[in-house]
Amino acid sequence: MGRLWHVAVYLFVVGFVLNLVGIVGHVLVSSFARRWFATPLPNAFTTAWYAYSWREFQLDQVLTVTLVVAASVTALALGLGFPAAYLLARHDFRAKNALLLLFFLPLLIPQMTYGIPLATTLYRYRIGGTVAGVIAANLVPMLPLAIFVLLPFFEQISVNLEWAARVHGASRFQLFRRVIVPLAVPGLLTAGLLVLVTTIANFELTFLLSGAGSQTLVVALYYAVFAAGMRPIYSVDAMAVIYMALVLALLVLVLRFVRPTQMVFRLDRRN
Amino acid sequence: MLPAAIYLLVMFVYPFAYGVILSLQAKGGGISVANYLAFLLDPWQVRTVWVTASIAVPNTVLTVLLALVVAYSMRRGVWMERTITTALVLPIALGTVLVAEGINGFYGPKGWLNQGLLALGITDAPRLTHNYTGVMIALLVQHFPFCFLMLLGYISGIDPGLEAAARVLGAGPWAIFRRVMWPLIAPGVAIAFALVFVMNFGVFPSAVLVGQPAGATRTIAIAAYQQAFEHSDMAMASAIAVVMGGCQLLGLGLILVIRRRMAATGVATVGAGKR
């Protein structure tokens, strides 16, 4: 009975992973197909769709926007999140719980729910539709993400090290520059990579805030899939593969620093 | 600290408050609930609440139950665990749009799945994309890994000594689950329910790309988006967003109440979730 149960669970997991392979594999094969119609594999392969896709979807411009947005959001999230996480890890103060809630809510509430009022506000101030608007909106969930990833790293740094530096006459700036930042490098790297890959894959907020010249790759992909039939599906899939390659390259880097179970909410911290 | 807090106050709290106020503004000025009434009295609009709930509720239950069963069975590690968990991160990292495009291909009428079914002689397989089923598949593919990884981290953090002690004292697998593990797991499962439900209720890209956005899967997020960007009626769009947020809160409240009820009859929870 117990064994049968385990076999069933295993079969489900294998089936689920196979379904993922099928989903990703279909896109991959289709992007190289000359034509593909209800056969296990296409009859002839070509790489022409990549050039077509690059040209027709203006991917040079889209990729530039994507990288500018992702890099800016990462830099801002780390720059603003670093001091915040440090203070949250080191000090207790009255408003701490309220602040933790403020930082936690943008991660908890789905982006579609707060994205519409946020977009309304940003369009009113004429920031909506620009690259700056996309960056500003993406920072709303990414800043808390950076803070919550950095928090445990700061908690691990012993306070004794800071006291020792102080006793030896280090100024506040020296303490920061020579002791805390070097010790926080692994945390910064983890947080930075996670924010980077999450921003590139982040759809809803970017979708609501982007205009003609400020689409990121995933939004451009959405419009291409949405307008299926306007262009050959193979060229849409070629764009999807370019997007996939970008995300996967970063994911490989991310997984060197974090376990897969850490890519989702850390339940234990919130109880 | 201050810059981060100020940023979120300006970009998160202020727009939210602004949205609520905007949704209460009447066309001619003054405060009124006209936008809410317009939404609730229009059958085409209010239907989206039921459509969304009919996707979100069954999908949440299915996702969390499957994830719980698999995560519980894998709590002490299994063969190729790292490979499996890495594969499961893929849909989370790749995002909804790519998964939707892949599902349209793989589960579509000319995809590998249907080809396989045809080869097995099954010619009357139901259509799996561009309808309700498609959205259910897309959400499951997206949220099962999320929920599974979350629960796996939680369950494998429970002290294995507790289970070993129960076994020594003669408890069978079911008794161990029911009397020892479940009270420890329940808080995590409640949070998983809450997170998955809230995400499901806000479904947008999957409902458009793999669903039938003009009919069977016209969810409330689609209604809000259309008001904002196709009809440029920001006040109405904000009202719909507020209704969406309200439904999500309602779901969360319900889950909390159920959790309280269960906790009141359960055992004291100690030693959970340390890893």
C-alpha cells in the first residue's frame, strides 16, 4: 500500500516534469521549424525565423529596454533596500512591524490588483508609458523582494565584528565600507540576481505601464502571442526562445546561490 | 530605511488610496457609489466575479492538495530531488506568458499530446486550449511548482525526531500524518491556500492567451484592464480593481476562519518550520 502510494506520487511528478519538457520543447522545436503541422517533428528545419523575429519585432530595441529596465530596477532595489534591510536586521523600533507589513504587502497582493490604481496615478503624472514609469512600477515589488532576501544575510553578520571595528577607531563610513559591505557581498549578489531575473520575467506591472517605446521582451512576447495569426507562429516562438535563453542563463547563475525551495516565499519567517 | 519606506508609501499606499477615492467619484463631481452600482448591475460585468471564482476556487484546492501530497511524500528526500526541484523552478522563472505560449502548442490540437492520444486511438479527446480547461492547465502548471516548493521547504523543516518518536510508539503512517504532522503542517498549508487563491483570483495573461477572454474565461482582471485601457474610464477601472481586492480579502478571511476553527480542535503546534 505504502509502496503503491509512492509509485503514484512519483508517476505524477514525472508526468508533471514531462509536461514541462513538452511545453518548453514545443516552443523550442517550433522556432526552428520551416513548417510544422501535426507531425511529431517538422519535416525541415531552419534558423531563418530568428532573423525574421529580430527584424519584425524590433528585438534590438526591445532587448535594450529590457536590459535598461532590469539593470535600473536591480541597482535601485539594492541601493534602497540595503540600508533598509540593515536597519531592520539590527534594530528594534516601534514602527518595525508596520514597516515589515508595508514591505510585505506588495509581494502578497497580486500585481493586477494594485497595478491598475498605480497605472492610473502614473499616467496622471505623465510617467506612465515611459521607460521611467516601467522602472518605477517594477521597483514597488522588487524593493521588498531585495529587502527580504538581504534581511537574513544581515542577521548572520555578527554584531561583535561591528563593535570590534568601532573599538579600533573605525568611523561609521569606514565600518560600512570595510566591514559590512564586504561581508554582505553574497547577500547582495543573491538579491541582485533574483531581482534581475524576476524583473525580466515580470509581466503585469510592465504590461500596464509600458507604451510603444518602453516594452520589455516579455510584454512584446505577450502582444505577439495575443495577435496570433498576424505573424507566423514560428517567429513568435523564436522570440519566445530568445526570451527563454535570457531567463535561463540568469537562472543558472541564481541557482548557484540559492536552493530551488528558496525561490518562493519563505514560509518559516512569517510565523 | 527612510527612502525605501517613503518610496513604498508614495508608489504603493498613495496610488491605492487614490484609486479608492477615484472609484468613489461621480461623473459630475461629489462622492457616490455610482461606479460600483454600474459594475454590480451590469450582468456582463458582474459575471466576471463568478467566472473568476469558478476558476480560482477549484484550481486553488486542486493545486494545494496535489502539492501537499507530493511535498509530504518527498519530505525526507527522494532520488533526483535536486533535479526535480530545479525543473519545477522553470515555470516560475519563465513566467506566465511563455508557459501560455507553450501550452497552446503542446496541448493544442496539433501538439504532441493530442498526436500521442491519436496514436493511441483516442480521436474524440476534448479541446484543451482556448477555453476553461486551458486556463486551469496554465494555472496548475504555474502554481503547482510554486506551492510545492513552498510546502517542501516548510515540511522538510519539521524535526524528523517527532515522526520517529511517533513510529516507535506504534503509530501507522496515517496516524502519524493525522495526529503528529498535520497539526504542524496546517499553518503552512493555510498560507499556501491564501497565496495561491489570491494569485488565481488576479489571473490575467493566462486567461487571455490560453483562455477565451471574450467569454468563458473573461475574469475580473480582464474587465478592469478593459475599462482602464480600452474605455479609458479610470474611475470605473479603479472600482473594479477595488472589487477584485475585496474578493481576494474575502477569500483570505475565509481561509483564516477555517484555519482558526481547525486550530481550536487541533493540538498545540510546536517546533514547526525551522530550517
